[in-house]
Amino acid sequence: MNSVNQTASGAPEASAERADGETAETPPTVVYPVLNMPAGGVPDVVEDERRLLTAAAALAAGTGPMAVDAERASGYRYGQRAYLVQIRREGAGTWLIDPMACPDLSPIGRATHDVEWILHAATQDLPCLAEVGMAPTVLFDTELGARLAGLARVGLSAVAEHYLGMSLAKEHSAVDWSSRPLPEPWLRYAALDVEILAALRDAMHADLVSQGKQEWARQEFAALVDFTKPAARPDPWRRTSGIHRVRNRRTLAIVRELWYLRDDVARTRDISPGRVIPDAMLLEVAVAAPSSADELAKVTHNKAVRRYSSPILDAVRRAVSLPESAWPVASLPGDGPPPARVWADRDPVAAQRLQSARTALGEFAAEHHLPVENLLSPDTLRRVLWEPPAATVDEVGAELAARGARSWQIDVTAPVIAAILQGDNRVPAGTDRVT
């Protein structure tokens, strides 16, 4: 007899019939309630120093950790500055602060100096918060915590579903937060992002404790406190989308000139570079290498290209006039070991070491339900195994520490790597436990 399941939304769901004739029940579809209004309503935006000081005093008088979030205008503005800062603390409520009207939020930073921050994906927000005078001394990152806890999906809404049984609407995540005035639905969305962080932090912390991973998380969070921004990349123009298909060095020289022209225009106008000239259009112009306005017009009728036709042609001429010795190389030499795919040809012994380590660490990560890249950076693993230190746990541990590994990572991985360097591919006793 076919049974009928009820989904979380109340709709019936028929069971599926298996090949052996038996009925297999389809797991019910879980529909989580969507949180769409802050408990205290949508607060007014702080836009002057007097209210900023009021916010600082209220937050200082609150209790427990402080939920913090920031909204940027990625894809609309040049750079990653904050255009709205959201803060919530028990006893203080939610505060929405406009950094365009109040560019110095250091009064809040000073008033809450020793308070634990709760953020989701901290590395996205810490740089822009530091620019307005706010920096944590201790933090809890609910995205990183979700990874350590073994969640398959780590977006804020997915994590809220897992721990709190509720979902967050994300339809305003990619809007232009630099526009003014900010519509009420956007402000509601922004307030909700910090509404649940304290409850989420507590539930996640309990989960990490139950898994024996609270010390892992503490060390990972502590390592983020001093994060300011990602390391600058050499030759940033090489990040142009699609450039991997360009191998001609003369064309690369043109791409480079056009990229820096576009970047200057974008910085001056404070708009996203992609809104000046899209990457695909920039590459089309570089490949065609037009020498006149008529030739440029044959490449594209894009309005932005026509608007900047004169400086574009000047950039192309500068690149074309360079001697071949000044053309950029097709790819930059790496400062580390070669790609893993060529290890077998370059050094078969090192390739075997890498494979053994990947297998052993992968098994540990799978057993303890965390991404293997959170157990140890793949780049760190390759560097240590390409030119390995002495095959002792202490020497391997010292090398890992020098490359930024946390002590919990060293405790787990150093014995594994040392054993492999000693020619013993078995995982040493004891490394299958959570430390």
C-alpha cells in the first residue's frame, strides 16, 4: 500500500516504488519559516554624531557578545568600503549606522573594546570596519564555525536553518548600498542579519563543544582578530576574466595598459571597474589592437568604449610601441613548488609523499566532518612536502608554525606528515582523536 507523507508545508508527498516492488518513502521536504521582520521593528538609521554617541553608550551598557555586520556596494562602487554598519547587543537593541554620514565609528569601538564580536564571514567585513575605526579584540565567526562543525552549506541563511530552524530572505544582498535614501525593505534585511547572530553563536558553540572542536574554533577565531585585508597580488591586471585564453605577449601588454586605464577611471569616478568597461569588452579591444577610432568602432559599439575611445587608443598605442623585452610574460613564476599535477614527472618520491599525506589527512577530515582545507592549507602542505624539513614531529611542527598553521592543526597533522617523511604511510596512533 502506498503511503502518503506530509511535507513541512502541509502538502502531501507520495512515496516512490523501488525496483523490488517495495515502497520507499521520499524524505519530506523541509520548508523553514522565513524571518522577515526584526523583533523590535526597523530602527532609524544613525546619521549624526549625537546619535552615534548614544549608540555607543547603549552598546557599552548591553550584555553578552555583539553582533556586527556591514553592507558594501560591491559591483557598484570602487573599493570595498562600508555603506551601512549593523550592530546588535542584548539590552541595547539593534543599531543601523550610516558611515557616509558618520565616517568615524571609533566611539563605538572604544566603548565596546573588550566585547566579543559575532560576524558571519569575518574576513569580508573586518577590512571595511577597520576603515571606520572598529576592530575586535575577540570574535566568533559563524561561517568559519559552520565549516569546522561540518555543515555542508555555510551561508548565513543555511546555517540559520540548521541551528535555529528558520530562514533569512537574501533578495537584497547584492543591491547598491551606496544609494540614498535606503529603502525600508533594505534596512529590514540589514537589521535581520544581526538579529539572529547571538542565538546562532550559542547554538553553534554548543555543537562545537559536543564535537570536541571548541579549542579548534577558538584558535581559528583568534587568528582572524588581526586580519585587515588580503595580501596584495602582483600584476592585478592578470585577474581579468578570460585572460587565461590570451597567450600572445603583445596582446597581454595591451590588456595591461587597458586595465590600468580602466582602474584609474573607476577610482576617479568611484564606480566598479566592470561598470566602466566589462572584462570581455576589454579583452576584445586588446585582441583587435585598433589603431584608429574607425577600427575601434568595428570592434564594438559599446557606449563606454566610445566614451573613452581617445584614452583607449592611447593605451593601445603605448602597449604596441613597447619593445618585446617589456611585454609581460604569459604567466608569473610561482614562489613555491610546481603544480601538483607535474610532481610525478619532476620528483616521483615527492609526488608519493603528497598523495600519502592527502589520503591520510582526507581520512581524518572526513571522520571529523570538516573540510580538509580547514585542517591544513593545501599550499602549506605542498610547500612542506616539496622541500621537507627533518622527518621529526618537532621539525615538521616548527615548519608548519612558520607558515601560519595553528597549534591544533600542528597537533593533528605534524605526526602524519612526519611519519610519511620517515617512509611510514600509516597514520600514527592517536591522530584519529579530536584534540
